[in-house]
Amino acid sequence: MTKPLILGYSPWGNGNSIFPFDAVFDYGQDVLKKGFDNIDALVLWGGTDIHPSYYKEKHHQFNQAPPFPSDRDRFEWKAMVYCKLHNIPIIGVCRGAQFLCAFAGGSLIQHVDGHNNGNHKMVTKDGESMYTTSAHHQMLYPYEVNHELLAWSQTKLASRYENGDGANTSAMFTQREPECVYFPEIRGLGIQGHPEWMNKDSRMVQWFNELIIEKLFNEVTSD
């Protein structure tokens, strides 16, 4: 009999829901209240910007983080440290994906335009095109650390890519705009969009759940 899969979650953002990852996991567990025992993965949901000190930047004028790291920042960073030490995979959604990128040693572009406008097309590593959600003003910058780019915006949406100094670095930005990134050294899957806002039958939701199995749980589900 296959062991049920338990998805631990940080209770901020999407609260106590594990939708749409309930297609893969059997139960959810609030790791703030109940700890990390028995969980098979951790999910970090979306929300307010993380403090820029986690990726060694100054505060951009549009960064929504408080002047100092929040309780959520501190708890979720410690949660990622625990998961890395115990080889527990992490799923990051929007803010969670950005925090994963910072934890892996990457950075963020602190302010972009064009990414807070509903749905848009993304392209996967296998050439498949599908709609994803777009509701963020910051963006992963994983290109200086070990990563696998799994999906990116079909066309570039932003005309501005601003760092902590507020400088527009668009002329320097030649990379694809990331929508899904895997960080192998921390077993972290970063999803920039919001699959929890989509219909469970949407291709986006199906694809992300397939990725979780492929990248994080093949060895578990094959027992």
C-alpha cells in the first residue's frame, strides 16, 4: 500500500488550502502549528514581497516589504533551511517562488511592469504553450545559480526591469522571463503564477502537478 503524501504548508497567503496540489497530495499540514514531522513536501504561497536583504539588495521604492524582515519572512526562511537539511522538497508559488530563488542564492528583479494583467501565454521546456496567471511586480532572476528553466513567458511582457537603485536595466535583460524554475540543490520548484486561482481542469494546473511528480516525487510514487 502506497504511503499517503502529506503537503506541509506555511499558513500565510493561501491559508490552509492545498488546492490544486491536492491532485498529488492526500493531506495538508500547517507546519507553523504542527511542525514538520511526517510531511513529504512544503508549499510556500504568494503574498507580500520578501525583504530585499534576503537577496542582498536595497529597498526599491515599490517594494511592499516592511522595513525589516517580517515574522513570515523569518519563519519561512527557517522552514526552507529545515527542508534542505532533511531533503524535503519545496514548492513555491509567486512570492514563494521568489523566496526559493533567493534561498538558492539567486536574486529578484525588484520591479517589473506588464506582469499584473491577468492571464498570458507561457512556453514550457518541451515547447508546449498554455495560459498561466500574471499578478506580480517582482520577478525571479535565477540565472546566476544552478537552476533548470522549465517555462517562460511566450513573449516578453515587461518594458522595465528595475533593481534596488530604481535603475531600469531593460537594455541589460536578455534572458527569458521565468514562469517555472527548478532549483536542484534545494529540491525546489518555483511557480511564478497562481495555479490555485485556476480551474482544476486547466492545462496549467495539470502541467504543474505533473511536474511535481516528475521533479520531486517519482521516487515516492513509484514505491
